[in-house]
Amino acid sequence: MGSALVFPLSMNGVNIRIVGTPFDREVIDECIRTGSNPKISRPFPAGITFHHFEDWKEVVPGSDYVIGGISSYGAEWFLENVLAYLPEEIPVFTVVKGLRVGEDGMLSTWPQYWEKQLATKGLHRKVYMLGGPGIAQDIINGEHTVTTISGEDPDVLCMMKESLETDSLHVSRTHDVTGLEYAVAIKNAYALGPAIAIGLGQRPGAARPTGVNAQAAVFFQAAREMRRILRTVGAESDCISMGLADLFVTVEGGRTRSFGILLGEGYSLEEARERLKGITLESISAVKSLYEGISILAQRGFMTAYGKVDMAEFPLIEHLYGVLFHGKDAEFPWERFSFDLS
């Protein structure tokens, strides 16, 4: 997603400097040589400069803002090697999606964790979030996309909105930081469900290859569980809706779709990862963090405004965890997805 944002920023005349992580050396070399990221379909617009990580402290000072286009697998690294040294006056926007489980079982988003850890070092930084339903390649191609930015300072949000918004990229603003962060984090876990349903429909002897009814049923269960989590953390209705929209777009066109279909067809976690080698699969860590966090809270009898956390209310995330980490067959526990009105 970080590379995709370069295109609307460039359209708006923003002077862009792309800095790679230490793991992006070959990609940055290719960008310097050809002006293209080999992982995306179009060359970058003219005028962009590319830099290796060793140069970031010379490149970044004086910037109006920094966009951290990293995955959850690099979140700790980003904290320790960038955020801890970045001047506080430079706003940071991130597209990182994921959750972290603390020793007490409490879940936090990566921006929440970053801010807390930086505060222990005497650094008081607020991290701004960009998220919502959008496939990177469609943004690059100029397809109409709605995204949302969140944070406390309205002036910073206005600056970022003006930098990003184009005729095809439509940017909303919200102060519901927690709601947006959780919405875009948990959808990576739950999007596996409908994608697995597609794969199940492609097994030999399946009733219908497309499995539309099954996809819809699992999507409904995913929406129920996501809504419970988002209400528990106090997300506003707009961010709950954003989470569901992000769930839809990830099932329809994200990397999680390909991964889930393979699991549904009967491939193991290791086999599916091998087939998708080189692709970052956020859903794996998202399922692990979400399941483990909810399990600990349920064991502790943690009380929310809606009652105690009960693992019985999260059968889909429990099933996804079993498929990924215990080799369980992907066929769903359908009987656990129905409910009775009280």
C-alpha cells in the first residue's frame, strides 16, 4: 500500500523520497536503476528519488510528514529503528495493520503500542492511521477508492487529505483512532473465512463451485464477530462500517483471498505459504493475535460494557486458528454459526 500511495501523492505535486528497509535492498536498487518497483505493474512517476535505509536520517529531516508503509511483521523494527529517532515535529502516518497481545492478554494495535513504548523513552508522539477498503493495484490504476485517515490534530489530517485526495481517491477524516485501527487490523483475520469458503466450493464433489451461499454465511459470521470486537473497544459506527467494507474488498481481491482459497481446497499452512512464496500474509499473524487475545480475556472473565468475554461467541476465529496452527480441516463448524433469539 505504501507504493500505491505514491501515485496520488505525485498527482498532487508532492515531492516524494522513498526509503527502503534493510530488507528492500534489491527492490531499491531496481527502483534506482529503472524507476520501477518489480512488485507493482506500473513505473513510478518521474521525479521521485530512491534511497537505502542507511541514508534515512539525511533524507527525512525537513519532511512535512512520513508515511510508514510497512507490514505488521516489521512493526517492532519500525519502532526501534525509525520512530525512536524520528524528530517529534514530523507527523507519521502508517498503513500497518495488525494486533499485538500483551502479557495481560490485552490487545492493542501497533500504533497504540508504539505510542506507549515511545512514552517510556520520554517521546510523546501521536501516530496517524490510514486505512479502509482499498486494493493497492486499484489505487495505482485510478479506480474510485474511499479511504479514511485518523488522528487527533485536525490540521495534520487536513494536510494529509489535501496531499492524497484526487478525482479517484476520496479521503475521509475521523478522530476515532482506536476504531479505525482495530477495524483494519481484524479484517485481515476474518477475511480468511469467506475465502476458505470459496476453496471449499472448489473441492471435488462440492455442491456448487462458486459457493456463494457458503461465502455469504461465513461473511455474516465474520461481521458478527468483528462487530462484537469493535463495539467492545468503543469504535464508532462509521469505523464499524469501514471494517466491514475492508473485509469485503480483502475477500474479493486481496492476498488473503488467494491464501484462504488454498486452505479451503485442502492445502496445509506450509503448503499454501510455499505456493504464495514472496507474498506477505498479514492474516496469519492477525488470526494468531486475535484468537490468543480473546482466549486470555475469556479465561480471565474480562468484563466489557456488553458482558463477559465469552469464547463461545467467536467460533469463526477459533476455527481459523485451528486450521492454521493445528492442521484442522477447513470445513466450517456450521452448527455454531446459527443463533436463537432470546
